[in-house]
Amino acid sequence: MTIKDFIREALIFSHIDLTKNLKYDRLTKAIMKKHIKNDSNCVDIGCHKGEILSLMIKFSPKGKHYAFEPIPYLFNEIKEKFEDKAKIYPFALSDTNGKTTFQLVKNAPAYSGIKQRKYAIKNPEIEEIEVEMKKLDDVISLKEKIDFIKIDVEGGEFGVLKGAQKIINKDKPIVLFECGRGASEFYGTKPEDIYDFITKEIGMKIFTLQSFIKNNSSMGAKEFQNCFNTGEEYYFVAAPHQNS
């Protein structure tokens, strides 16, 4: 663990939210700890360096875990680290299968995605690579029960959700997903479309991370649209029912 990672973990443990991302890290860990059981099956989409996958394995040592990371060197790193504990795939996920171009941001890989987006760094160094694109429904057998999914794909989350519709409809897993202006609109995603898809097509409710933990009400369409457009919140929980 680096000094930076140690400080980050210490801040999360102490509930000191110096940034919104630190707050989301803390809340994500709390949600996972409560809802991932000893034998839960989990999916990490946009695995990056494997921080969330590591927690999935920790909280569910008897579960089956799946991770997706299309950046070649990150895929190789997490495969070497986790291949005996999870199935690691080098795919970008969406709602179609085939080859796709992928925008690797070399000086900020966490911003990488299928399409270019707004970047919170100066002079992003972008290398366009080609990766395999899959639907989650075509990778994981529908015979497998999925309990928890995390999606962090820099704007492409709507495609991921549509490509996982069979799994989500069948199992109603808890889904943590990032969504909002600055990334999602570059994929043509409108907040009302993703809200209607989650609440009507797959029969789930949407919560902020904080409201989900505190057992507060789910979000209405206007509240979700406001968060999408203003960035007031950009991490959400889709769940079949109120937190319990």
C-alpha cells in the first residue's frame, strides 16, 4: 500500500470526507459491507486497479466474482493479482457485441472510455486503441445468480445496463453506478431515459448512496434529472426495494 492509499483509507475509516469522491468511497464500502454476503456473486465493471473487486472478494470469500477492464496493462495487472479469486475479462461492456475504439487517457487512465468525454485535467494524452465489446448478458450465464454490480465506465453506463437487462431483470441485484453530465451526455444519454429504464424496464428504484444507507426515500424523476444536470450527486444505487 502506498502512502497515498494509506491516507485515503485512514480518511475513509475516520469518516473525514475531504472530497466528494472520498465520501463516495466511504459510502460505497459501507453499502458493500452491509449487503454483500459471505457467498454473494459480484460484478465489477470498470475494474481499473481492483479496489472494489478486492472488497467484493473480502466481503464474499465464497462468492463468484467477475471483473471487466479493457485497458490492456490494467487488465494484466488485475489478472495477475486476482485470477485465482475472480474471472477477469478484457472487455468493454455495452449493449452490443463486436470491436470498438476505446479512448485511453494515458495521463489519467481513470477517465478512459469508449468515447471521449469532458476531462478534469489539462492536456489529456489520448491514445485510441481497439478493444472487444460485449454485453454482460452474453458473458455471464443466466443460470448464475448475481447479487451486486458496480458500474464505473465514464459515461457508458446506460449501454452497460441495457446489455445486462436479462441478468438484472432476473436477479434484481444491487447496482452502484456513476452517471452525470460531463461524461454520460457524450454517449447520447439523457437522464429521463436512464431513469425510465431503471424504474420501468427493470423495475428498480434509484437512490443516492446517502439516502440508501439512511433508509430514505428513492429518487423521483425530477430529482434524478437535477442531480444529473448539476453534478450535485453522480453516484447512485439502483435497488429493487428500500434499504433494509
